[in-house]
Amino acid sequence: MNLEEFKTSLSSQQPPENISPYLEALWYAGKDDWESSHLIAQDIHDKKGSWIHAYLHRVEGDTFNANYWYNKADRRMPGYPLQQEWEEIVGEMMDA
């Protein structure tokens, strides 16, 4: 699956089968289902999960909490649009 196929899958009612928890969290984020995405991301206890968690708090507008999670992910909050970051994270999670 590539980024465009992943984006196309957002028109479905359910995420694609056999995707990682990272991509599942990002799929829900792509559908603007913050709660479902956050429930998954908060249970991923590594740097990749922390990056997704940070992104979600950035979406929420909670920059203090977002910065906490970016630090846990060894990243800085980007200065570019949320959609660009979402695509960047999806791409990296597909490569992982």
C-alpha cells in the first residue's frame, strides 16, 4: 500500500485489514476521528507512537501537550501544515 492508496481507503467505513497500529491510528486521524486515533496512539509506547500522539495534540491545539510528546519522540514540532505532517508520518510508518 502506498500513500495514495492509504488516502483512498479513508472513504471506507473501516480501516484496511492487517495494518499496523501506527497506521490504524493515522487512518482514524485522516478521517478526523480524533478520539479513536488517540485511543490507539496512547497505547503505543515507543518513539513512533509518541510522534503520532504529538501530532494528535497538535491537531487538538494543545501545543504544551504536543511538545511533551514531540520531546518523547525526539522531534520538534514542525512549522508546516498539519496535513503535510500527517502525510510525512504515514509515509514513515509505511516504510517501517
